[in-house]
Amino acid sequence: TSDAVRAALGKALQDADIPASAAPAGEHAYHLIGEATKVTPIGAVSQVTLTWTVTDAAGSEVGRDSNQFTIDSAGWQAGSADLGAPMRVATGEIAEILHLPGAAPAPPPKASPPPLRLVLDPVTGAPGDGDTSLPRALAYVLQDAGVEVLDQPDPKAPHVGGKVTLSAMPGGQQNIRIVWTVFGADHRSIGTVAQENVVPRGSLDGPWSDAAAAVAAAAVDSVRGLAAQAMQQGHSAQ
């Protein structure tokens, strides 16, 4: 198979007017090294990843690229498979490394994702000042994570709100559960982030201060991820 790959690639390179030979070359020639970095059998076919490394005459790497293709498993093992098409693809990649004619055209730039924005809805059910300190703390960590936090409705932005529930437990403890729900701009629920902990009873009846900061820090990555998902779904639907 190695010999078959070398022969097919040599022909593809020569067809593209790139001089190539398996024989020793002059002192200024580039060298091409190929390696099958991954071969995954899938029934009667295999998915093959070939990685190509180009070095200069001194052995310094000039560039590297990979191409992946699907091929008959038995033919790949026996060296009898038709390798013409994948080697023509490889030729374009090798030409690009060397900045030669025949390089594959650069892919069009991807559209920039929409800026991540999020409207904060109220938090309800918290004792003490939790209904105000929790959204304030969440806004702070979201902004630090690159999210534009809005305090006014925006028809194109997702929004997040929180609900706090408390339940008594033995031994002077209480269970606190905070559920953040992220909604799309169309008010459809995208997902929830649930947090739960046991605290001394009444310990959150006053200022939350550090507790609000800890809750927000633990929730920010998940809330941001759901907001990004909501923005992407809304962007794709436009």
C-alpha cells in the first residue's frame, strides 16, 4: 500500500506540473514524508487519514497538512485500491504548502457569529437581598466572560431568569435550590442550570454578599453556553 500511495501521488504531482520522483533528488530538493496517522475500518470500507510533511533539503519542516478519505478496506490492505482521487486532493494541499500553482483555493471566510448578548430577567423566591444581589452578581461575571448584559428587553437577544426555593432540613439546616433558565428571543426555553446546597437555617435571610458571588461564578459558564446556543439558533433561523 505504501508503494501504491507513492506511485499514485507521484503521478498526481507530475500531472499538476510539480516535478516529483521517488529517486534521490538534487541537493536543493524538498522532501515529502507521508504517514497514515489514522485508519478506521467501517464495514467494507475504511476511513484513512494521511498526514503529509514537507521538509527542505536541510531537513527543516516547511509545512504539514492532512487529508482524509474513504476507501475499500480490502483494496487498502492489498495496495490495489484506486488512489487517484485522494492523491489529487493531497497534491493541492502539498502545492499550497510550497506556494505553488495548483494549490487549493482558500476557503471563504466564515461568517462572524453574532455578538453574545443576554437580557437579565428577575430572580424570585430568594430570602434576604438575594432577588437583587444574585442577578447583579451574575451580570458581573457574565460581562467578565465577554457577554453584553442588557437590563432592557431586546427582541433579538436571549434572556435568563432565576428561581430560588428553600426547604427545611433537620438539625437547623435548610436546602437551597437555584434554577437559572435561559430562554431564546422567542421565549422558548433553551435549558436550565440547577444549583443546590445545604446551609444553616436563616443564614441567607440578610445580605448574600459573598454567597451571591459564589453562586454566580459557579453558574456563569453554563449560562453563557446556553446563551450562545440560543443566539446561534436564532442566527441560523434568520
